[in-house]
Amino acid sequence: MRTVLTGTAAARGMALGRARLVRPSKLSVDNRPLLDDEVEPEIERLHAAVNLARKELVELRDKLHGALARDVGEFIDAHSMLLEDPELLHGLDDMIRNDRYRATAALKAQADKLGAVFEAMDDPYLRSRREDVDQVLGRVMAVLSRQSSNEERKLAARVGEILIADTLAPGDMAHLAGHGLLGVIAAGGSVYSHSAILARSLNLPMLVGTRDALSEIGDEDLVLLDAEAGKAIIHPTAQDLSRYRAWQREAAREGRRLAALAKQPTRTRDGVDIRLYANAEQASDVAQARALGASGVGLYRTEFLFLRSKGLPSEDEQFQAYRDLVLGMGGLPCTLRTLDLGADKADNAGLSLRAEENPALGVRGVRLSLRYPTVFAAQLRAILRASSYGPVRILIPMITTADEIRAVRSLLALCAREVQESGHELGEIPEVGAMIEVPAAAIGIRNLVADSDFFAIGTNDLAQYVLAADRNNDALGTLYDPLQPALLRLIARVIGVGRRSGKPVSLCGEMAGDPLLTPLLLALGLTDFSMHPGQMLEVRDRIGDLERARLRHLAPSLLRAASSQQVAALLDSFNPR
């Protein structure tokens, strides 16, 4: 019988396929008590499952490259660390040895116990980490429950299927997408989670918050995932399928129409030129940006070089990567963001830092770079050497005070002398910009003007810090809202100060690539957008339909709004229904 479930569209599109349910927390649990002679074999069985789960994570990490390695790698690393936690493992061993639990029952009990601890935490960021524990223990549980089929065969069998899950770890989504996954329906999750962002970059339709998905959808059910309308249709009718085919035809036509915009200027309907830059970190991103007519690279994430190496990358390795970027863009400006890692990922990059309870608020970005001046200097020298091949700018992440920018400039001047003395060719000294993602930097933006050549607003982190809401915590989905007036006022403040002081301002967070938010950003005065190359044509198309002058007149009303609902209502007339 046809059944319709509703959810929130996290990644647009439609897909038709067979449902594949993933219930790691609901796998078979054997509650029979162990006999004395079964205890040690059961512990060995558990340890073997943990080791295999670790191995799978390592293999999954190694298969990811470029943007996926960055976006997904940190979650895989966090899950690997949990599987190394001696307290977690000893607790499981004790349940088996002392309480005679079987391995699956011990995992279930441990998950419930830790879940209660996390739920009781006041800090929403820490509370949201329960999902990591559930996913890790669920992975071990899946290994224990696995029969003869290995993971690769299971993945191959999922070609042409829609995954139905409570939540889906970004690493698993990335791997499954490479094996033909058509879409995802999640019972939980948030549209601003890393999994949702990844789904959008993979063009993988995704619904979140589809509460009854696991109970209403059965394995092998035919499902029409309509992430345009926020619906999942179980056992679709002939009329539903006809609508899906019509959407496919329209999507193909739209794809051809957008492709024709690749070499067109980015210009509003009233003739204002807007610059679209690309976020990039690998050769395919650069090639795509050039093909789509990007104005340059607005954000090149250099940390991927550190994360994919077994140790610290050498100056020459970095130089070659940066040189290839500059050459690949054929004379267009390239903005390289310096190392943006925190203590949670520093070990993977060959740096050793003391573990931090909250890495998001710890030694990360420029704080980490200035703590390791030798490592930072090697990166700056590599960038300086690459600058002889074309225009380069340096973007400093996690800036809080002007003192940090001055410290970077001082080290950069020293590095420039070292490059010259070593006989390498040196281009013009790159401009140095501040990434505005710390609220103190946005509020005190005037204090940064004298020492900064340009600004780039990182809205992903700025929104989290301003709203004190982790975007991966689905319980805070309504609070983590890019239309929040407090966030918009800070964005407008940075853009305004930049314009009045003659300092360019770009925006390189998720907001920049969302066509529904394009009118808002134009209204706030933004003229430089930086986004994933795959989002550029839609945003260019949207800009061509808008009159900037009319939108600018809307800015005072937007900034006086008392709620995100009021902001949305003001923008409603500019966005397609």
C-alpha cells in the first residue's frame, strides 16, 4: 500500500530504488548468560571484532581522497580513537568476564550506559557526541553479527538502493556513494550536519528527520525519495513514477541549460558584476573551477597535504602542490588558507598536541601554526616560492586579534628573505587576509583593518560560535539557522567595514553555495562568493535573475528583523516556490 513519510530535504533531488535498512543499534543481541568455559573465547571474539572494525576504518580512510579525505577523515579518526579507548574496552571485557554477558549484549549495555551519560551533559557539543559512540559500537556489533558475506560484497549489493538509517556516518556515506548508492533517508540528523553537507557535494538526495522511516519502510520496498518536496513514498503508484520521470527529463534539460552558463559572466539583472570563486584542494577541483568560469580560487585548503601524509609534508612537497594550483588556474588569483587543524587532527598530521576536551575552541588554525613556527615557516616558504608562478594570497584561519596577523606578517617577511637567500625565485609578497570565523574578530573587525589586506568570512564556524550550536547535533537543528539575525548582523558588519576601508570581503562557508541564500547575501552587500565548483552554475543562474539595487534596499529591514522567520518572510518574494 502506498505510504508517504515526510522529512526535511538536506540535499535536493529525487531517486527511485529498493530500500536497504541499516539498523546497527537493533542487530541481534544474545542475552543468554555465558558458561564458564565460554568466557575467554567470547572475549577473544569481541577483540577480533574490534580489530576488524579498526581495520575497516583504516581501509575506509585510505580510500578517501581530496575533499572527502578532509570532510570525512576527522570523523573516521575520532571513531578509530574510540576503538582504542582502554576504558571502553576494559568495560566490555569486565561485563563478559564478571557479569557473563555475551559480546553483543555487552556492546548494547555499554551503548545504553554511555548514552545516558552523554544525555545528562549540559554542554550541547559534548552531548551530541553520543552519536559517535553509537556509530562505533554499532560498527563492532555489525562485525559480530556478520555472516559469510564480506563488506565489499555487501557494498556491491547496494548498487541502485536507497539507504534507510537512523543516522549515517560521513565515512560510510562517502564509501557507499562510490558504490552506486542512490540516496539516503535518515530518521534523525540535521540539514547542517557534515553528512548532509557531504550529500549535497556528492549530489546525493537526502532526507533527514524522517521519524518513522525505520518502522514504516521494509527491506527491498520500492521507495521514491523526493527530496524536492521533502517526502519518501513507499510503494509509489504509476502517477508517482510518471512524476519522477518528468522530473528526470526536467533535470536533464536544466543540466544542459546550466552547462551553457559555464563561460558566461556572473552579473545581476541590473548589470552588477559578481565574482564567484572556487573552494578547492585537489587537481579535479581546479580543473572544474576553470571549466566553469571561476574568478579564481577563493579558498584552497592546504591541510589535506598534512592529513594524507604519514608525517609532516616537506617544503618541496608543499611547493609542488601550490605551484600546480597556481599553474592550473592560469593566472587567476589563488587564495591559500594556511594549515587549519586542531588538536583532534594534529596527530594525524605529524604534530603532537595534548588532547583537548573541546578542540573546536582549542589550539587550532593560526594558534597551532604560531605554536609550531618551524612547521609554519616551511609552509610559508612553499607558498612564497609558488607565488613566482602567478598571483597568490594567504588566508589565515581562526584569527582573533590583530597581534596574530602581525605575528604572521613578521614570520612571512623572514621567510621571504630565506627564500631569496636560498636562490629560489620570489614573486610579489602575497597579500595576507584574515578568516573571520571567531565572533570577537567579527565584532572587532575595525581593529583588524590596518593589518589585513582582505577578509574571508567562514560562516560554518562563525554560525556555530555565535549561536553556541553544533551543526551536527540534530537536537539543535532549529537553532543552527543561517537566517538568525545576530549572525546576519555580524556578516553585514564585516562586509560594511571591508567596503568602507577598501578591503575585499568574500564569504566561503556553506551559505555561499546555496542559491536560496543568494538574495540574502547580495542584500547584505556581498560581491565575492567562494563555493564548491559544483555549486557555481546554480548560483550564477540565480544571480542573473536578481536586481542588486532592489535587494540592497531590503538590507535595513533584514537587519532589523527580530527572528529568522521574519528574515525568511522578507526573502520569500525573491526565491522560487
